[in-house]
Amino acid sequence: MGGKTENSKERPRRLRKGLLFLFVCAAVLGIAVYSPIFTLKDIRVEGLVYLTKEDIMRISGIYRGEPLFQLQTDVVTKRLMQDLRIEEAVVRRSLPDKLDMIIKERKPVATIGCEYGYLDLDRQGKVIDGYTSLKTMAIPMITGIILHDVYIGDDVDDESVKKVLYFLQQLDESSLNQISEIAVQPTGYLTAYTMNSVQIRLGKMERLEEKASLTRSFLEDLKTSTRPIEYVDFNFTAPFIKLAQ
């Protein structure tokens, strides 16, 4: 009998302790959420090239002054990923008052014509921009192919375009900026042109990694070349360089 009485007295006491613990936790959580110490004051963004920090804040729907712990980083990430210009996004809180974002933008690597103007393509063949008048950009123009029924957000499934994009992926930024055009012939042969109108005869759409490596080396040497070059031919295993007359 005495044991039962003791247990019956302990239960309300444990219940009160449990409720007190929950109350303290709720109070601490409330202080953390609404305390000015944990108010968003700074947003740090890495990886931007084309977008601005203001663009990122607008896309993500965040603003300085809101409680840091009320920000749902997964929701912010989802908003960012819904923008076609963003390929990857990582969002993290940095206590006590910062939000860190690492952004990987979809980088345009080529422009191509379509029935209503021009399209910018990223390395995966996704259309990330479209316009009626040609813009001045330091990315190659793919000629010899006109795309139809392709719009912003679509993925290009033309095999020749895919192979050209694969070739361009292998070039570093410096090399890519020196290429003005990639011409696709009806025979399937590729010819690249530099900003100084030097031909790079790539030939068939094969050995593209090897030809990209040769192109990188050639373009690097071209910067310091003192002799005018008409074209270089990478059709064969041994490259051939034709000097201008």
C-alpha cells in the first residue's frame, strides 16, 4: 500500500517537471527565433557572374531584418532552383545574423539561330535566354543550323548541336572567348573561327576531346604568334598549319 501511495505522489511531480522542461525549451526557442541577436543582417553570396546579389535576394524572396530561424533554407533553395539561370544552389545559416549562399549559374556557352531570333544555350543544351536581335557577347555563334519550336527552358535534342556543345565544354574560358563561330557544314564537318578570322578546321564530329585539347594549345600559341596564320587543320592526327600569304 505504501509503495502505491509513493508512486501516485511521484507521477504529478514528474509531470510538472516535464511540463516545466517543455516550457523552458519553448521559451528558449522563442527567444532564439525572435531575439534581435538572430535577425538577418548580412547575406553573403558566392559564385555570381551574370546575376547580381540583388537578383538573388529578389528570386529567393528574403530580406534583411527577418528572424534568421524563421528562414527555411530548403524553401529558399527551391525558389532559387526554379530560376533557369541557376544550375545549383546551397543555402546555409551562419549564426548569429548571416545567410550564406553558394550559387552555380547556368553559363551560356553558345548562341544559335531560331525561327524568331537567337537562343543562348548552356553546356547541357538548355535554352537559358532568347531574343530577336543578336547581342554582343563573348561566346561562339553556332551557324549552319536553325532551331525550330524551341523556347526558353527547353532542352535542345539536335545531335549536331549536342556535339558542338560537348566540344565547347572542353575549352577553358580563355579559349572559349577567342572563338567567334562554329560552322556546321551540311556534310557534318565543323569549322571554328577565331575573333581574328583564323580558321580552325575540326572536320568530322569525332575525337572531340583530342581536338579541343589541340584547339586550346593552338589558341594559347596564337596569342604570341608573330606570323599570320590562315588556318589550322585538325582533321588528321598530325595538325597542319597554313600560314597566310
